[in-house]
Amino acid sequence: MPDRRPLRRILLSALILPLAACAGDPEAEAAPEMAAAESPDPASVDPLQLPNPYVMGDSTWGQASAGRDFGAVSAIYPAPDGQSIWVGERCGANVCVGSDVDPIMQFDLEGNLLTSFGAGMFAWPHGMYVEDDGSVWVADATGYAVVPDGWGHVMYKFSPTGEVLMALGERGDPGAGPDRFTKPSDMLVAPDGHIFVADGHDAGGNNRVVKLSPEGEFVMEWGSTGEADGQFRDVHALAMDSQGRLWVGDRGNSRIQLFDQEGNHLETITHMGRPSGIYIKDDVVYVTDSESNTQRNPGVPRGIFIGNALTLELTAFVPDPEPTPDESGTSGAEGVVVDAEGNLYGAEVGPQTVRKWVRR
């Protein structure tokens, strides 16, 4: 099992950031305030005692405008200006094979459909990333759902109108080589254009992070299956902070690992739940845990952990709305993002919806 001992002491005010979160100041959540006294270790903070700066909003956001009920949703990301939200859902079910609907959709902040595309291309949309120029990346992971041969194991880069700009991997041909992936879960594009891929879904999968050039050519990889630093079990989510550190959601090990962009391990975080999704904006980090229960990561509440990406201190917590922590399935959000107004969106696989949380 991973080492859960606190990894460092954090110099912060134990009062300033939680009060700022309650006051509704998102910038205060990100500011690494200095204090004369030393705050408690992050791992000693009870998330349930932290403020919740959000009110539960619409639990069927976007569905009426789309004209159908959503299927399982884990792919979600805001447009660069934060004024619209991209969603990848599994065609009203948990798999898109055989469906003729568009699984990739863009909505305004009120949930009105703006555009859609991708019919017939995906089996199991999973991770999503939107570049500063509006390009939309989506992974087809072919996870636990039954998917026939010839589908998935690829990542597509689309223009905002749905034109395919790049495809990584080979559709229906999984592997672990430099040009193949097996159930890729997530991806991101660094400021210098390099592409990072979380490959792949499932605890016994490839369990690696792959670095590619801006043109999609293999550069390097790191990781293997295990519990040591630099090893993974179900590498499920990626994000990057302002220091260029890569946050890797090592979900099967109930931890996040931080790396530099050359794959050097920097730190391990165990006080932000069992990470299904990670999103960072202005160095406020949002980590969503949809799986912790009495069998997996016992004693940790499901929900969305909010904190300072630079100091790692937790400042707020949004509890999972599903009151079933003892069950072995998934609930609540697997994907999490925020819009320009500071509202929170949870992409929910089990409940098959996008839930909007409105900032107080």
C-alpha cells in the first residue's frame, strides 16, 4: 500500500484560505499566503470540516437542449475563455458502438447546445483537453463496457467545428509501443506544445505516462505497474500547474504523483482522495474522488477536494451527493472543471449526468 505519512510541512495560514473560500474569492484559494506560524500537515485535515463554497445546481444540465438523456460522462473541459463547456458522453448509455448520435458536444454555461460532432467515431469517450486555440482532444479508452474489436485505443484532436486535426494510436489495435496505446485515459498539451498521455485505464493496464512531440512523435515514457514512486495502478487523470509540474492521478493506488516534464518523480500526495479527475486553474486544484469507500481507500469521503496547487493545502470540499460510500461502484464526478464565473461542473459516470455546482 502507498505510504500515507505526511510528506512535508506547509507554511500557510490555517485560517486565511478557508475563510477566503467561504467568502467566494477564487483567487484567494490560489494565493500561497505566508504566515508566521506553521499550519497542520495537509494529511491531518478532515475534508468534511472544510467549507463548501458551492450550492448544488442542476443535476441534468445540458440534457434538455441536447434532446436526450446523457449516458456515462467523464470527459469534460471548458473552452479557453471559460464561457462554454465541452462534454463527451457515451451516447445515452455506457458505450457508443452502434449509436448514431454525436457524443462530443459544446454547451454555453446555461446548458444550451452550441455544436456537436463525433458520431460513429467513439466507443467509450473518456478524457478531454481543450487547447488555448480551441482545439479539442478526446480519448477513446474502451474501458469496462463490452466493446467489440476494431474500436478505441486512440486519441483525436479536433477543431472546434469537428474536423480531425490529429489522431494518435491505431484504432482497434492496442499496444504498449511508441505508436500504440491501450485504453488511454487522459491527455494534456504543455505550454511548449508537447503532448502527455495517461495510458491507460485499468489497474493492470499499461500504467505509463507517454510524452510526445507537438507533431505526435514519441519522445519518452515512464511508469510500470506497482506502488513505488513512478509506478501506477490505473493512471486515470492528468493536469499541469503553473510551475510546469505534471499531476498524475494514480487512482488504483489512491494517490496523486507529481513529476517534472522529464518524468522525474517530485512528490506523492495522498490527502486528496482517490483521484478520478484533476483540473487546475490559476493554481487552484480540483480533485474529484468518485470511488473511495469501505473497500477502496477506507475512511476517505467521496467528493471534490479543492486546494492550493503550489502549497498542496486543502481549502474546501464538496461532498459527493450520492449517499452510498459503502458500495463498491462509482458515484459523483469522475471529471471536474470550472467556468469563468467560478461555477463547478462534475461529469458523472454512474449517475450519467453533468452536475453544475453554483458558487456561493
